[in-house]
Amino acid sequence: MTDTASTVEKAVRAALESVRPDAAGIDGSTDLTSELGLDSLQVMDMVMEIEDLLDVSVPVETLADARTLDQLCAGIVRLKEPKSA
């Protein structure tokens, strides 16, 4: 795991735990809505926390493409990677 991926995963897990304290230690393949039961307000609160922690803006498309914790982390890692010219 790269430093960026590790940093992103820690931030996403911290943000998730801020909206669902009982979600500590969940598996990366856990579905955020169907298995954890996150509602839209919790998802938005989590995203705002992630944006604050990582100084990144998470586009709606990244959220729409991510159902699991791992998918969300991967989408945010892509946002944090340097853009090639």
C-alpha cells in the first residue's frame, strides 16, 4: 500500500467512525449503504470530514462509483495522485 493510499484509508475510516462509531474495524468490502445503513446525510457528513482531513474536493461521480469502503478509498486516491502533463 502506498503512503497516499494508507493516508486516504486512515482518513476515510476516521470520517466513517465520526458518523458511525460502531463501524470501527469494518472490512474494506463492506457496502456503505446496504450493509452499514448509511443514509444520505451521514454520507455527506462523512464526505465533508474526508475533504477537511485530506484537503480535497470529492466529486459526486466519485461517490456514485463507490459502494464499498475500498472503492471509496480508491476513488479518493485517484484524486490525490499527481496529474501527468
